[in-house]
Amino acid sequence: MADWLPPLRNHVHGIWSRWDPRSGIQEAIDGLAVTGKMIHIKNKTEIQKMRDAGRLAAEVLHETGQRVAAGVSTLELNNFAHKFTLSRGARSAPLNYRGFPRSICTSINNVVCHGIPDKNDVLKPGDILNIDITVILNGFHGDTSRMFVIEPIPEQARRLIQDTEKSMFVGIETIQPDGRISDIGAAIDDFLSPRGYGIVRDLTGHGIGRNFHEDPSVPHYRQSMITERMRPGMTFTVEPMVNTGTFEVYTSQEDGWTVFTKDGSLSAQFEHTCLVTDHGYEILTVME
């Protein structure tokens, strides 16, 4: 579940302090401290719990995705995911998170993210759908999403999905100790921008662990505001949101959650939770 870029947090939710990108970086005993921010470095026990949560999130996503078909409503997908998560001894993180009313996010066609499952959102041929799953298992979060299609879909939509997934892995491959968080977005930008896509800027990947959204923010485009360096034990999501049109988006005034492309163009997203290791990275949201 994507997070808002820090300077926008006050405007959108009105509950977090505004982050000053000019703040300097200080080392801290348990991570990296930035004015108003703290990045928690996970220990071995916490990392294993993150692996367990990530593995379950991947399983829930897989099983829910098996139910995607024309004629199925997004509420049906939500209800299945919710029950399946509970059956594994976990709970769905989005449910009641800052008032979010469902257990998963389902984003169709021109919805960028945070789509709310609804009985009236019935899938039909030509639709592309992102399902975003976050579970809480033994106190830790696993967050992942991917695209599904209801064939036949336009070739433009197919290319968008393929390029978005590839861009996520291009970003993940930059993860290494002492690299900068901004390296991830720069690599994604270098891959997508020449292909004419709009990379969403208002929402980002995010740190994750005991809390759903932690520091650092992980933008998916080239910029210089995020200056933190990666350290072994950091966990965060990489989740580019990519539009066939402009990068600009807006949030529904009706529900306060659903994010749409401003120009009505198609949008796609893929997401993994990642761990910085001593020698590179580990993707935590995969099934064994």
C-alpha cells in the first residue's frame, strides 16, 4: 500500500508532521536518524518475522489472484483475502487503517492505488487490476501487489504491465549496502521515461516492519530530496506506479482514498517488500 511523499502527508491526512527535505542525516545506534524521522534496522529475529509475514502476503496475493475472472466483484476478492488471512493466523493491515474500510486494495484501469473493493465493481473483459495485500503476522507487516488481467486486453495495457513489472526489478537490483535510496528511483526513471510513461510522484514506497508505513520514503523517479543511504537490516517496499499518460494524479473527494490518473489514462503497479543484506538484497514477499 503506497505512502504519500512526505511533504504531502500533512495535506492528505493532516496527522503527520511536515518533513523538511533540507534536514541533515545523523547516525543513530539502532538505525539512521533524520530530523523528524527514524529508520529502524531490523535484527535477526525481526528479519525472520519479516520473512514470515512477506511469505504469507505472497500466498494471500497468489490465492486471491486465482479468483480473478470476468463477473467477479472486487468485494468478493476482498472477502476471500480477508478470510484466508485470518485462517493463517494473521490479519489484514489495511482494514480500518486510518479509516480504510476494506482488507485489500483493488485498483482497476485508471485507478492508481488505494481502490476500495465494492460489490458494484464487477470485473469485465479488457480490465486490468492491481491487488495490493498487506498482512500482519506476529506483529510484523508483509506488503506486496501485482497486476491481473481479464482477457482480452489492449496491447498498450499489456506493454504497460510488462514494463511496470520490469521497472520494479530494475529498481530492486540497485539495492546494496551504502547505496542511496534515491538510486532506486533513478534506475526506475531511466528505464521508464524513455518509453514515454508517467511515473507517479505523489506516492512512494516506504519503510515497513512493526508499522505499516515507516521511514524511509522510496520515490520511484529521479530526484535528490531523499538522501539516506541503505544499511543491512533495512526493510522497505519498492512499488512503482506507472501511467500511460501524465504522472499527475488526484484523490477521490467522495471516499478520500481512491487515487486516479488525472488524465484518465491506464495505470499499473507492482510491489515487493525488500531487505537490505550484507551483500545486496533479499525479496521478502515471495512464496517458497
